[in-house]
Amino acid sequence: MRKDIPLHQYPKDVQIAAHMIGLNYKRPYIRHGRRYYKPYRDYFYSALSGPDYETLRKMEKKGYVVSGKPGEKGIYFWMTREGLDWLGEKLRIQIHDPRD
């Protein structure tokens, strides 16, 4: 079983969600034949327009992320537990909630 996950093979929403929790930087660990990951961050800062912003708004409508108050140039997004479960299903990995 590979530790690294080829994120470039996944849709944009999965890539953004993985980046949001740092999965593109740190690799998961393997225990008893299953992959686990404990996020070291849980946010994404996006400009108020563009493809990332549109993707994040779609994810927000599905309940995978929540957003903060828009700033002058951008907005922060955070993953929800539902979003972590969704990402875990897509990548076949157990993701711990960073708030626990």
C-alpha cells in the first residue's frame, strides 16, 4: 500500500480539500493495513473570485466546508466533519478531526 496519494488524479474539489488539511504536504500513516491521517491545519484562504472560490462555494452548499466573513481581498474556508468524511471516502483514508 502506497503512503503517498496521487492527488493530481482527483477532481479539483478533492485537491482543494486535501490541500486545506495539509494532505498534499504530509503523508498519512498506515496501521493494520489502513491509512490514517491527522490534519495539521484546517483552512483555505481564497480570493473572492476565480475557480477555487467557485469550487469552495459549491462544496459549502454540500456541507463540506464553512466560510468566514469575507475580507477585503479574500475569505477563509474550514472543513466540516461531513467534509472530512467525504474526503476520506474519496481517498480511502480515515481522517481525524483536528478539533478533537
